[in-house]
Amino acid sequence: MKILRRLAGRQPRVQDEEEYFVSAVLVPLVETAGKLHLLFEVRSNHLQRQPGEICFPGGRVEQGELASPQDTAIREAVEELGISREQVVLLGPLDYLVTPPGTLIYPYVGLIEEYKGVNPNPEEVEKIFLAPLEHFFRNPPFTSKVEVATRYARDFPYHRVPSLYYKEGWQARWTFTVYFYEYGDYFIWGVTARILHNFISLCLSDHAAG
């Protein structure tokens, strides 16, 4: 059957991807003094959304970039850090992330060459700082929990579902872990810390294996 042949060669994708806010992030590595460092941004205080927060370069994946979100990660890094495309060496993807508010994030790791040429865009970036990768190997995050509640729409067909579990009003459904990292006076949390945790975990597991 044609459908079976089609499934055999198919690459999976995220179901209903178009319903999410899709974004891509670059985790920038910089080699200085013979050691690898992570580059972080402090978001401009003039931004309406999350001013002053610590983040990695990233932004929304445009409709034409859904097949290659790594292009978004590189484009955003170029725009925010004031560097050229040629300075970014893409190393590979991390695990993609779906946040409770409905954002789908594709994170990538890249090496920034000629770091002294970095010139952040002041409209988006208040400042940047480097943190030794080794610091995060030695200092694991502390964690907390966030409880997520849901509420069904008014037209939800309660009378058609068999379980009494589905009720009107807000219902607590599940909790998820929030990670917190500290580096000097910098406090890293939220999506940035979750992506960082994924990267550090992969680094440590690779180190243990080899």
C-alpha cells in the first residue's frame, strides 16, 4: 500500500506545530584563554517582554524557516550580537522543548569565532557576559516546582466524555521542574536554564561515557 511506503521513509515532526509559537535559540560557545565559555545576553531594559532577564540569542521561526529552524537561531544570533554569519559555526542541535504556555523551541549549539568582534544590538541587548563552561559542570542547579492548571472551554462536551475527572473550572493537572543557576551576581532561570541544563547534561553524559 502507498501509505505504508510513505510511512517507511517519513521523518517525524511535531504534531500541530503550526498551533505553537515556534522559536529557535542558539547556545553560543566562545573559546578564550584556551577554555570554552558560554555567552549569555542580558535583555534590554527597554523591552516590553522580560526586560533585564538573562537569555541566549533567539527568536521566532518564520513560516518559511520551519523546515530549518537552525537558520533562525543563526539569524537571530547575528542580529542580536552584531556579528557576521561566517562567525557562527553550528555544532548541532539540543533536544527541542515545549513549554507549558505553548512555545516550541529548537535549541542549537554554535561556536562564535573572533569573539572580539561581537557588537550587541542595544535595542535588544543590555549587555553580554561570558561564563566558563566548567563552572556549570561543577555547580549544578537548584530546583523548584511550578504547578500548571487547566480549564476547559465553555463548549467542552462534558456530557460526552465518560470520566468524572473532567469538571468545570480550574484544575491542577501536573507540575514541572524549574532550574536555577548562579554565576556571580547573575541568576539564570526559566527557559534559558532549562536549555542550559539539557546542554550540560549532554556534556556530562558524554564525558562519563568516554
